[in-house]
Amino acid sequence: MAKLTILCQLNKGCMGCCGHDFDSVERIKEAIKLNIQEFELVNGNDEQGLLGFRDRADAYDLRFGVCRNLIESDRKLFCPLHPALHQGKDLREGHCEIDHLCRTAKEFANWSPEKQKQFLRFISEKNLDSVEYSLQMDNNQLLEEFLKRTW
Ligand code: SF4
């Protein structure tokens, strides 16, 4: 969940930037479940509650490679500190690398609209769940496969 590019919103949210050296898909899902349990203990509607949630662990104290702030609701992955949820105020500031973009997102931004559409179609046909999608964005698998096939 980096800056905004449409790629971060696909497949019910990408968490490729929300950690590194990820463990297995099962462990990632377990980490998110534990994060949700901890999030339920704070007042998520209150800034102080959110900051307390954020600061309960260091930004680089990951769980199976996953950021401890990453949660899920209605089967969508998201960061409760993201500015899209706080009228533009970014509660991640000073905590994680909010300007990071993956290689795929950077290359995608420079493609023609036609090539971008092809990539979006390519992703949609893969029918990946959010965690599989995130891992394949983070390790450039989708990008490399797409580039080999089409251009
Ligand atoms: S890995 Fe790429 S697509 Fe996924 S959240 Fe980060 S910048 Fe967005």
C-alpha cells in the first residue's frame, strides 16, 4: 500500500509494499489475522487509538515479513493509517516508507494507455487472491511474465 497507483487497488488490495522477505501465503494470512485481533482492541475511529495501534511495534518489527498494521475488512486488505481513510492526513508518516513504489508500478506509469489496459486484463485473467497478487507484484513475477508474452 504505497502511494496511489491503480495497481495497489486491484484484487482487493495489494500488500506487496507492506513488508519484505515474506513467508508463505499461509503465514502471511496468519499475520494479517493476528493484526486484526490486535486492531480490534483499539478504537479505530480515533486518531490516538490508531497511533497507539501503529506504535505498538517498530515499523521494521514485521510478523512473518508482514507489517503489523496491515489488516483486512470485507475481504479487502488495507492499512488503517492510509490517508485515503483520514481526509488526506497520512498517519503512516514517519513510520514506514510511504513513497515506495514497486518496479511494476514504476514501469506501468510509463506505459501507453493501451499497454496499461493489456496489463490490467492480463492480471484480471489470472484470478489471483490478494495475497498471491501481492507476492507476484512484489517479486516482479507478473511484470516479467507479461513482458515476455506481449511486448
Ligand atoms: S507492490 Fe506495487 S502494486 Fe503493490 S502496493 Fe506496492 S506499489 Fe502498489
